[in-house]
Amino acid sequence: MGSNIESPVTSFRKNLGLTRAELARRSGICYVTLSNLENGYVVGMSKSVQKRLSSVGAPDDLAERYRQWRVSIGKQPDLEE
């Protein structure tokens, strides 16, 4: 069963009006990596991915929002409590 809460990466991409393929191409991120991020399969967002997404306008706190989203959907324990 999947989550109904959209990934902040997906929200960012949709706000740009881009498909995954378009965002992957513009940012230089592998399509599979982007898909895995949007589906919550990546535990944490690497600095490299953060930098590439920032180059196309992602907010500075996207990695933290991604971490919080994973906690909210039960895919990652909140270790900061």
C-alpha cells in the first residue's frame, strides 16, 4: 500500500511543470534516482543531488523536507527526537 502524501521532490517538480524525464535532464540527475527519491526509496538526499536540484531552483530546505516526509510516511525513524 502506498502513501497518499506526495514527496516534496514530486511537489517541486510538479510546481515547475516538468515531467520526471525533463527534471532529470535539466538537473543532471539520473531518471532512476529521481524516481527513487519521489517514491521514498532513497534514505537521504546526497549533497550532489541537493546541488543539482538547487541549480534548477529547488529550495535550500528540500533535503530536510524530504527527510521529514520519509518519517511521516513511516519509511524512516526520526532520529532527531
